[in-house]
Amino acid sequence: MERKTLVDTVADQLLDRIIAGVIEVGSVLPSEADIAADANVSRLTVREALKALRAKNVVNVQRGRGTYINPPEVWTSLDAMMRATARGVGEGSASCSCWKCGA
């Protein structure tokens, strides 16, 4: 079994929060520094995790404006789309907007 890297773990945590609706489609992600502090990792780790999500078209980086969440219809990762479908994207509502609680 392949071990997950820290980058994979952070990317998965972000994707889980997007799928759960904690981070809404179309909204801007917190800064790299904020995500790094909340996840207790370096900014470089967060930057690599965002690159992984960008490669799957889950996020869209707009220079000088921030990183925005793309709608699931444009995601290019089969794994991400299957996870979103299995969890029912858009069902329920998040009770907290906190990045790390996942509620």
C-alpha cells in the first residue's frame, strides 16, 4: 500500500472541505499562510497541495485575487468527481466556516 505524502493529505483535506460545503464553490480559499497555520504545515506544502488541486481543475488560481473553487462539473479528476458524487455535493449545510473543523 502506498503511503500518502503530507501534500496529498493537505490536498485531500481541502477537497473534503470543498465536497462537504465548508468551502463553497465559487468562493476564495483562505491564504496559503492561513491554511498552513491551521494544518500545521509549511506554506510550501500548501502550495504543492494547491498545485495538485489545480491540476485536477478543482481550484482556479487568479494572480493577485486568490484561489477560487471551481464547480464539480469542470473537475478533471475522476477520483475527485467520484468522491463528490458519493458524498452528495451540495447536500446539507455546513455549520461552521472554519477551515480545519470540517463541520
